Amino acid sequence: MIKIEIPNPDVVLTKQKQSDENVEEGISKYGFTDYHRVPRDKGGVLLFFNEDDELLFVGKARKLRQRLKKHFEDTVSPLKTHRDEVFKISISIVEDPMEREIYETYILNKWKAKYNIDKVFYK
């Protein structure tokens, strides 16, 4: 049996209450104003949770900050209709592409991520 240890998050972003004035489009519009803490040129795994700590989505990226911003800006993200639901984002830095792939697949099947449709084996 293979034992997989899920890496501890290196950065955790939590939704902040903010006033409606001076809110930028994109990720800060949804209450995540400290995304500058996410490394720009590191790869890793992203976990999106709701207020009840239910796993909504798992993703991986070669460049974490760029991919995180895309989840809140582009029209093809699996989270596009659920962005308001996201309350917490856990980010683990994982440089090796094969390890990212393994962690992503393992986490979404172990914790049954709500909005992932690819790589699902638990149906």
C-alpha cells in the first residue's frame, strides 16, 4: 500500500469583509485581498473551501499566483459560478509536476471535492 501524506499549507487565504467602494475586479472583488502572499513563480496545489470547511475544488498550477487569479477572473474556470461560495484557500508549494498531479488526484478523491469533474474515481 502506498501512503500519501498531504502537504501542510504554506499559505492560507481567508475571505475578508470589505466595503464596496474601491474594490478591484478579480480576486479582491471576492474578499481575498492578501493574495500577494502567494508565491509568483512557484508551483503547487490549491484547495478551495467554503465557510463550513467543505472542500469545493482542488487544482494544481505551475505558477500559483497566476492560476489563482485566473480562477477568479476567467470564464472557463470550474469555479466561475461558485466564486462567492469560496471562503478559504489553502496553498501548498509543490515544485515537482508529478507530485502535484498525485496530490491533486489523491485529495479530490479522498475528500470528494464538490466541483471537480475530472480525475474522479469515487462515483
